[in-house]
Amino acid sequence: MQVRLANKLAGLCMGYLMLAAAAAYAEPSSREQVIARLAGGGTDLSNLEAPGVDLSGIDFRGARVFGANLEGANLAKANLANCNLDISILRNAVLTDANLRSASLFGVLMVRANLAGADLSGARLMSNLEFANLEGANLSDLKSGADMRNQPMGLIRIVLRNAKLKGAKLVGADLSRGDLSFADLREADLTRANLSRVKLTGADLSGATLEGATVTDAEIHNSIFTGARGVSSLHGLETTHGRETATF
């Protein structure tokens, strides 16, 4: 089993290299070309090259956008529900108010992406979102927990370091083993969220709702919980690390 998993991830890494090489020679697609492909029934947009292209409001619903280069692209209000965006590049992309319900975003580079108001409910999100803007986004039932049975080449997890999550909805979200260090979680709704072994060092959870959330073995060094609701109902608070430096 472990050999198969290792081979699978080795193939994934090779895929990254192949995609990078292909991107160096691929001709960028225009908005009109993307719309035409979708209108013609083409749902496989794998390796799409559209960096910086205005793709706002386009209906990609259910399409395979695997390995796409969408760095800096405008996908505001685009419908990406149930899309496979695995191993794509969305660094600095604009996805404000986009529909990403139940989408797959595994290994996606989303550093500094703007997802304010986006709907990612039920999505599979195991990506790098450092400095990303997710203010007011819907991340309910997010599937971002690291699977320790599938980590032969290092920990694969969600990274939200320094991300903006003020007012975000994370009801029932699985963020276990994720890195949320210095994240802005003010007024976020983390009801029943799984924060087991999560790095919350320096995170601001002022005014957040934490009813029934789990924080077993979480790192809360210098975290701020001022005005947070439901702290007394947190599961595993006694097992957290750095409680003496956290502000309640």
C-alpha cells in the first residue's frame, strides 16, 4: 500500500515538472477561446494557459481544469463548482464571489489570491494560501484535514499563514494539522470545526464563534481569543500548547 502511495506521489511530482515544461511553450488562451471551448461541450481544460486573462463570470461548472496556469487571472463570480483544479497555479488570482462549491483544489498555489466572499463549501482544499484574502468566504464543511496515512513524501496540508479570514464561515470545516499561524480569524464562525494539531501561533480569533470546535494538541502560542464565543465548549483545550501565552 505504501509503495503504491509513494509511486502515486512520485508521479504527481513528475507531473509538476511536465506541466512546468509545457507551460514554457504553451500559447496563452484568450477569454473568447475559453468560452468557445466550453460552449462546444469541452469540459477538459487541463493545462489551460490563461495567466492574467479576464475569465470573470464564466461558467466552468464540472470542468477539469487540472494543472492550469491561472496566475493573476480574473475569475470573479466565475462558476467553478465541482471543478477539478488540482495542481493549478492561482497565485494572485481574483476569485471574489466565485462559486467553488465541492471543487477539488489539491496542491494548488494560491498565495495572495483574493477569494473574498467566495463559496468553497464542501471543497477539498489542500493548498498554499499564504496571505490570501478569504474575508467573508464560505468554507463550511471544508475538507482540508491532512491524511496521515498518505504522507510518504512529507506533510501535505492546508497553509493559511497570514491569511485574512475575518467573518469567514468555517462551520464543520476540517482543518486538522493545517498551518493558520498569524491568520486573521476575527469574527469567523468556527462552530464544530476540527482544529486538531493546527498551528494557530499568533492567530487573532477575537470575536470568533468556537462552539463545539476541537483544538486537541493545537499550537496556540500568542493567539488572541478576546471576546470569542464558545471557548468553554472547546474540545481538547487542556491539551493545547502555548496556553500560557494566549490571550483569553
